[in-house]
Amino acid sequence: MKSKGRATIEVGADGVAVITINNPPVNSLSLDVLYSLKETFEEAFRRDDVKAIVITGYHGKFSGGFNISSFADLQQGKVAQPKPGYISLDMLTDTVEVSKKPLVAAIDGHALGGGLEIAMCCHARISTTNAKLGLPELHLGIIPGFGGTQRLPRLVGLAKSLEMMLTAKTVKGDEALDLGLVDAIVSSNQLLDTARKWALDIWEHKRPWNIASLYRTDKMESLGEAREILKFARAQAIRIAPNLYHPLAYVDVVEEGIVSGPRAGLIKEYETFEVLIRSATCKALVHIFFAQRGTMRVPGVTDLGLVPRHVKKVGILGGGLMGSGIATALLLSNYPVILKEVNDKVLEAGIERIKANLQSRVNKRKLSQEKFEKVLFLLIGTLDYESFGDVDMVIEAVTEDLSLKKQIFTDLEKYCPPHCILASNTSTIDLNLIGEKRKSPDRIIGAHFFSPAHVMPLLEIVRTQKTSPQVIVDLLDVGKKIKKTPVVVRNCTDFAVNRMFFPCTQAALWLVEHGADIYCIDKAFTKFGMAMGPFRLFDLVGFNVAIASEAQFVSSMPDRIKSMLIPLMQQDKRLGETTRKGFYLYDERRKANPDPEIKKYIEKAREISDVSIDPKLEKLSYKDIIEMIFFPLVNEACRLLAEGIAVKASDLDIASVMGMGFPPYRGGIIYWADTLGSKYICSRLDEWARIYGNFFKPCDYLAEKAARGFPLSGTMDPAKSRL
């Protein structure tokens, strides 16, 4: 699809041509915009009435960088690709940067990726305080392609540039000034006038005509220092992202520019960019980019034209780990919060948890002391419902006790206004049971946060058959405002994310009982790209949570596997990190170490379950471990799609990445499964089902897709979906 964006030029009486990147909402750089930009530059260079040039972005936004849709178009061959190096060399280096007329970038809003790369070609950069500048291409599995790997080190120094690129870190205007990335800071209403005057001052020799960014050396470290910095950066890239090539590519390309000169660096940059943009990693991360934005679209809900109602005040019931985390997330987004507890002691403990959460952000310099104090003024503690008369939403986060929750929702209907959204953070209890015999079941919705709630990015919004579309739209809006990625699902046992993940933990426990090694399984997971394996995760979340979750599944899905391993360990008070004993032993710094004593619990579990060691399962490769544990997860995800619990496969991809820690560079659980093929997954599950039982049996959805050779992400017949 062709972009409507373009670049425009307007020449003032002072002889300054203002070139504006115009492609709302973020003035992204499609190929159309870049070609138009080159034409406007060439026009400004030709015109005798133009003394100097200012480049800026439409409506107070410089440029958010290269259009991500264009990435997908290039990968799929939908658009004609410019010749290699055309933009970085022919256009920016050999046309723009060598301009004989002064060029000044006027930066407000975002100057990211290609936007910053264009600005760095200018002779000066003027920025506002709140502007954000950076090269975030790491998140898309690529490196900068318009010269950023060569110019940023020369403007801010090698160490800082590698830090910015390898963490995708953005800097605000003030920090950019300190680094030397911009030359001056002004207010938004002074930006254009200041940039015009700055450009004219250069033309009239009142200001120095700076050396082109590509050839600056004043910020560069010595060759010896550079080698040490590059060595350290390479080691860090391997340690942090052992499965990924593109972080190392940054280091290689920057090094080429230092060793062989910046022009050689530009050539290596665009050659590397051409390879990376077609890589599996880039395709997966682009998929995640669009899937994340697609979660805000819910068929039959967001297409009804409903406008989100303004939620002004939120009540939180329960100040425990989850309630305090949810309150923290709301407070950080300036929502006034009323926290209700049952007595003064637990209320004070809840408020202290919230303060600790906020103080942690202050300590990490993510929150100023001034903001910390302002945020606390938005928090009120209470022991009754009298102050709930004007709340617009309540989120219940008490213990998982059905009778308690039912009583709470009865009280909420009595004390809260009729429009108030009644949400529950339950992760295991059926919302239909909570909403049973309520006067207004259309207001009841699940707002399932993940622990810690103020940190984890996912918000699972659970709708019942009676939940109003307006309430869903309202909660989607709140989720967006508190910087969560919301995924809307139907009500079911443990909802979509936990239900999808449950067969994974079941399979891991089953493998151990049949001969696989706990620590090999966890190592296979981390090598695959997970932050930790299932047994380390058991220890982290605590065995009590695992037992409670399993009880829900066993009651509603009795055909699933039940392991005795965790109950046996629980009997001996091995409850994970909290007791410093679980599947691992933990020292005073909570460092996990394997525990030989685990063998006796495994042997006892085998005895109770009457199973023996399978020699084949004792010697599984890492690949086989991953498949035997993750393919049942894929199978469950297929059931969720078939039942209409999830409406889009891409929603489950986002849920797996943001709720389960699935590696984003693998594209999410369904995307990853499609890279292997439905036929392959179905055949493996069939084989295991024949040998080991129905736990591995492919569901009808998966079997049908495999029989037809269709991807799992393909749309099902709407008539077959409950949603």
C-alpha cells in the first residue's frame, strides 16, 4: 500500500527554506516520503532565493523513523526496493550532508531511527526539552540503515552510542545536549524561529560551520580504548542475547567504521541491513510489533463506534501483592486510588507496599522525588465502602475465595454508582460464579494483571457472555493509559494465558517422573530464549499458587495429567524461594543451585504414580525437550482458538510473550508453531499420544489444520467460534 506521506518546502522572506516531513501521526519515513524528501532538498539546493535550510516534522513531531509497514512490504516484495546504499550513501551522505547551504534540524516530539539519522546529517540540531532521540532498531531485529551506526559514535562517543543502540535507549533533549547529540535546547514555541536564525547565522559566518558528523573525531575514544569498548560490548551482546545475531552486527558494523573509515562502515551497514531485514528474527519481531497494536481491535466490540468513558477514580479491594501492584500502576498514570482493607494493620501494610514500589522507581531514577510525593497524594486508604460513592471502576484483588468475592460484589452493587465498572483480578475463579445472581452482570469483567502488576506489561481482560461492550472499551482504554498491553478473551477455567501455559508445566512434570532431568529441562528453556525454566519458575511463584491453579484444572479437565511431585515437596515445606528450598536451593542472595535431594521426591512420586523410567526420555536432546513441553502448549492454544476464548491467533502470541516470557524474537507461540508447520507438530503429538497417552493427542483444530496444510494462525469459520 502506497503511503500518502510527503515532504513539503516553504521558503521565507529571510531566505530560509523550511522542509517539513509530513506523514501523520508520527511522520514516519516510507519510501514515498524519502523520495519526496530528496526532491525537496534538491529543490532547496538549486534555488537562488534559498540561503539556508531547516528540516522539521509536521505538527510538532520530527519523525518516528522508517514506517514499519514498509518493512513488511519490503520483506514480502510488495514494493520496489531502492538500490543498496541509495538512502544512506547517495541521498544522505553524498547529497544532504555535503550541502553548501547550512542545514539545521528542528526537533520536537520523536526523532527515532531514520528520523534521527536524517537529523545527524545536518550541520546543527536544535531540540525541545521533551523531544526523544534514539536508534531503537534493536527491537525490530535490525540495525540502523541510514548511517546511524557511523554518525552516532562520532557525535556522542563510542561507549555511549553502543549503549544507546544495544539497549534501544532513547534520550530526552536535555541529555542529548549534554551528550553533544544536539546543539541547543529551546521551548516548542521558539523552536522553528531559533532554528531559522541558527541556520542564517551559519550562512553569515556568525556561527561555526561544523565538520560533517560522519567525519567528526573529537568525541571518539583512542584506538586502544575503542578496542576495549568493542570487546566488552561484544561479550555483553553474547551474554544477554546468545541466540541473536543482530546485536553483534551492531558491534561489527561500528568496528568497521573505526578500523576502515566511516565510508567503509556505511557500506558494511547497508549490506548488513539488507541481510537482517529478511531474517527470521526481523520478521518475527515485526509480527510482534503489529500484533501488539492489534490487541486494541476486538471484533464485535471496538467496531461498534463506542467512545471510552472517562475513568476519574478507581477503588482497589485488597492491598496484598497484587492489589498494591495494581494500585501502583494506576497511581503512576495519575489515577486517584481508594485502597480498601479489612483492618488498620493490613491497610497500613498495603500502603507501605505501594510506597515501596514507588520508592524502587525513585531509586532506579525512573521516578523523581517530586513525582513520588505527588503520586502519594492520589492514594486514600479506607476500611469501609462509604467513599466508593463516586468511583468509576473497582478492581477486586482479594484472596481466591469464591464466597468472599461474591459478598464483595454484592456490597459493590450497593455502594458504587450505577455506571461503575466492577472488575476482578481473579486468576482461577469462574467470573460467571462471581457474577451469579448479581443485579448488573453487564458491569462485571475480569482485569487479570500478572505479578508484579506494576511491572508486567500484560493485562488480560476477561469478558463473560453478559459483559457490556462499553465496559470492555472502557477497560481497554484504562489498560492503554496505564501502559499495559490488553488482550481481550472469553471467560474459561484459568482464562486464556494460564490455561495455555498449564499443559507446559504438566508436560515438564510428566517428563521428570518418566526420567528426564529437572535441570536439563530448565537449561533447554533458557537456551531456547526463556528467562527461566518451568522448575525455576515454580520456585519463584511459589508452590501454593501452583497447587491452587492445578486444582481448578483437575476439577474442570479431569483428563489432564496430575503429578504428585509438587504436593510431596509441599508436605516437607519446600515451597520455593520463600523457604529457600524448592526444586533448587537458594543462598542468602537468592542464587539458585541444584539440589541432589530432589531425587528422593521424584522417586517417591514415581512410586505413587506407578510409573517407571523410560530410557528414551532420560536422554532427550534440548530440541526434543522443548517440543515435548511446548507442543502441548500449542495444542491448548489451538483449543482456545477453536472455542472462541481467543479471537485472534496474534493475541495469543502477545499473551505468550508478555504473560509467559516466550521469546519475542520467535514471534509468539502460534507464530513460532507456524514456522515449524502444523503437519510437523500434529505428527509429533500423534506419535507421543500413541506411546504415552491422550495428554498429547492433537485437538480437532490442530488436526484439521495439519490435514489441510494450513497455518495455525489462519482464521476459523466464524460459525464455529463462540466469540
